[in-house]
Amino acid sequence: MKSRIRLAVVALATAFLAACSSGVKLDDASTQGSAPIESRDAAAQGAAGAGADGRGIQQVQVEQRDPLNDPASPLAKRSIYFDFDSFVVRDEFRPTVEAHARYLLANPTRHVVIQGNTDERGSREYNLALGQKRAEAVRRAMTALGVPDSQMEAVSFGEERPRATGTDEASFAENRRADLAYQ
Amino acid sequence: MRQVLLAAVVALSLPIAAQAQMRLDVSGVGATQYPIAIANFATDARAPEQVADVVRSDLARSGSFRVIDPGVTLSESAAPDYASMRSRGADAVLGGSVSRLPDGRYDIRYRLADAVRQAPLGGESLVVSEHDLRFGGHRVADWVFEKITGEKGIFSTRIAFVSKQGTRFKLNVADWDGENVVSPLTSPEPIISPSWSPDGTRIAYVSFESRKPVVYVHTLATGQRVPVANFKGSNSAPAWSPDGRTLAVALTRDGLSQIYLITADGSGAPRRLTTSPGIDTEPAFAPDGKSLYFTSDRGGSPQIYRMPLDGGTPARVTFGSSYNVSPRVSPDGRLLAYLTRRDGRFLVAVRDLAGTGQETILSETGREESPSFAPNSRWVMFATQANGHDSLVAVTVDGRVRQRLTSSAGDIREPTWGPFPK
């Protein structure tokens, strides 16, 4: 009986995860395994299921989330902005860099690509090199915090993938940026 | 007087419809214009008659000729009516014929005569497939151009450029006048920095299709693509050595962008060429292959430097602005084209590398980039932005004749002028 309950919990947890992440298919084996329990419970206790008599307890366990997917985590911040003609990580972005460094150190199988960007003014190739300089500034900050090179790659999109497409200063500022993209 | 001015303006800005989607506008004339009458070529009923039209538009667009259409047909074997040609102001007259051969190809024959001295200047013939009749016309125009100016024509050369329509990027190849557009590559990710191999069979470029910049060499005839520089970090700015065996590229495998030499087939290990604490990029070989121009911020601002390839210290080449980038050396080695920032405007300029060092600004809008020389060193093509759209401009190095190539299909940019055809 205990193992059957466990099975039901696993089935529920699987269903919960499936509901959270679209595109994931339910595991056929656990679905089949849980079916007899539910149908028997339903037959004995009515459509309300386990716990309908007020004494049964259905045990539910919430799986620990990957903090990378937690919108409340500092890891949710993935962009580091730069001043005009500057390649220095500003103090206000230190917590973001540190949070990602901690995460990478705690998850040695994870790999991040640091993508540098620039505004559209001037030579495309020189802008590619400037975007790299921004990505490299973030990479070096992470290296200083102990993140191994094997978990990071600094690349540049230059002016080729602008987030803001306007030609005003606000758009230019939005594009002076390095993004952290996990693989 | 006002009417005369208006007529002149109309004559100088002939909108020439080029294909459904491309449009070429020409303005300005050369310092000297040679008046030439180009008669209709004699054809049999099965031969298309477009060859003489291609010759006329090529020579007119060059700015070096005043083209007169005498409205008569003249074959290469007939004697021109010199008195009539002179009365129309022509100093030379071209006649010819186009006839279909039994194998389906076309025989183009042509003869040029001096209308002043009433003497033949020579003639030739060439055989092309039906598909290459325009190319044949371009070859005739090249021959006439060289016969009269003493310089090689660029009418049979091709250009490559990148177009962006929505989120589709295309690498395109076209005739020098924007006709015959073919797209060797279409991608959902950006393509930049195309560069022709010296023999015109391959194009190197940077593609972001793997979500980072990687340098490919693309063989046009087969569509074969080889990632020749795909190292950790960014790979970009391919430049061919004159012998076509080596590419100079910018890599960031060792930190910031530095210049390396790789083989054009991607074999072997890269050889690092520059060592600076900052950015080195945008390499360009001098035509003799013995030195390399490049952009570097080693002195605090991005400037153009030149370094000998057999070792030696890079020497700064540009001054007078805090932003001089994108060096391109003319094939004759006499001129340097580059992008310079002046009062917040980005301008394409050319500079005399020998002698006076005189600079000519070729830009108009102040939002230009990516200069590229024609193989005869007489034209520079670059990208320009106006009204939120990218188009291409070709200007003679003296700044007198200007062509604008626009596409109704979207933005076109990153032009690179191909070599003379073999």
C-alpha cells in the first residue's frame, strides 16, 4: 500500500510538472500504474476521491525549482547594461553577476553564453569587437569570482540583433548590453 | 536658362528601372565625357536585340561617356555614315551584330570606328549562351571602355551584398548594375562582411546561424559551405590574401578581438598576427600581399594601422578624427577607402596613399559604412541609410559620378565588389 501511495504521488507530481511545462509528455508507465489506485479509490469513496471522509490525507510534494526559472531569483536578471563608450560592469549589476557566478559554481554542468551587443552607429565589424569587449568584461568578472572558463563563452552580436530598433538615445542605451544565455 | 537647368537635372538623374525589385539611379558626370554613337546591332529574327542597350546603359552610367543613339542599325561589316555621326556630335561609332549559332549560343560581333579620323579602331567577337546575353553586352562595353579610356571596364563584374527583409537575411550576387540578382544563401540569422575570393568563385562571410559569429567560405557553383573559423568566442572580418590561399580574420579565442591568419580551406591552426591589449579587427591585405591594414584602438581611439606581414611594428595611418575604421586598399594600391566620423556623422572617404595624402569625402547622408573598391580602382561602393532604409551607393573616386541602388524588397547593405571575370 505504501509503495502504491508513493506511486500515486509520483504520478501527481509528474502531472503537476507536465502542467507547468508545456510540450513534456506524461510518462506512460506511471500513468498506467496509478490508474487502478484511483479507480479503486473512486469506486470506494465516491467521485470526491481520497480524503473525502475528512480523515484521509493526500501527501503532495512540490519539487524544488531550478532557481534559474524562478522569477523572484536574482538569476532572473540576465542583462547587464553599459554606459556609452564604456566597458566597465557598473556597481548596480554586481549582484546579478555574482548571482550567476554562484549558480554556475553550484551547477558545474551548466554552461552560459555571454552575448555582447552595441548600438548601430558606425562599422559593423568594429561594433562586433566592441560587443565582444562588453561580453569579455562580464566573463572576466565571473572568472574573478571563480567560474571556470569551461562553463562560459563570451561572444558578440555587435549591432546585428538589436533589442530596441529606434535611432534615439534610449534605444541606443538599451542595445549597449551583455546578455547571459544558458544553454 | 531655367528650362536648360531643368533639362540638365533630368538628364543627370535618369531613373533606370533595373529588374522588378532593384532600382538604379545615376547622377553626375565625369570630368571628361567622350561622345560615342552606339547603333542598333544587326540581328536575325531569332536573336534578342538587347545587347546594344546593355552597352549604351553601361557606358552612360560610367559617367565617362555621352552616349548617342543614332537610331540606325549598323553591323560590324558595314561602313558607318561618318558625316551623319559627326553631325550628331559623336567622336566614335560602334556597330555590331548578334546571330544565333546552330548550337543555340549567340555570336556577338562588334566594331568601333573613329568618326573624326574616319578610321576603324578595331573589333572583336564573342560567343555566349542565351542566358549570358547581358553578360555579353557588358563584355562589349568593357572592351569599348578600355579602347577609349585606356582603363579596364567593370561592366562585366559582379557585386555581392546582404539584404534584410523582415527576419530573413540573404546573401545576394548581382551584375554591377543590380540586375540578375541570385541569392546563394538565405538565413533567419544575420549575415555580415561578405568578401569575394580573388578568383570570384567563392565568398567568405560571417553568419550568426549558430547564434554566434562564425566565418564560412561558400563556393558559389556548388553551394558548399565550410566553417573555416569557428573557434570559442567570435569569428569575423574575413579578408582574402591576393593569392586566395589565406584569410585574415578577427578572432576572440584569446580574449579581445585580434587578427589571425587561417588557410582558406580551414585546415591547420590559426597564426596570430597582432598582439595588442585592445581591439584589432577589419584586416585588409595590400594588393601586393606584403602588408596588412587593420583597425585598432591601441592608441585610445579606433584608427587604421598598417603592418608588414613578415614582422615589424604596426604604423598608424589615419589621423584627424577619433574614429577612422574599415580600411580598404584600392587594387592598384594607390588609394585607401575608410569610414570616418566627423561631427557625429559617419562618412566614407578615400585618401591618396602616396604623394599628397589628399582626402576626398564620398558620402552624402552621414550614415554610411562598409566601403569596397571596384577592381579597376575607379569606384567605391558602400552602404548608406536614408529614411530608415539601407541602400547601396557607388561613387567614382573623384566623387563626380554617383549611383544609388535600392531594393523595394527591403534593406540592402554590406556591398562587396567582385573581381574582374576570368
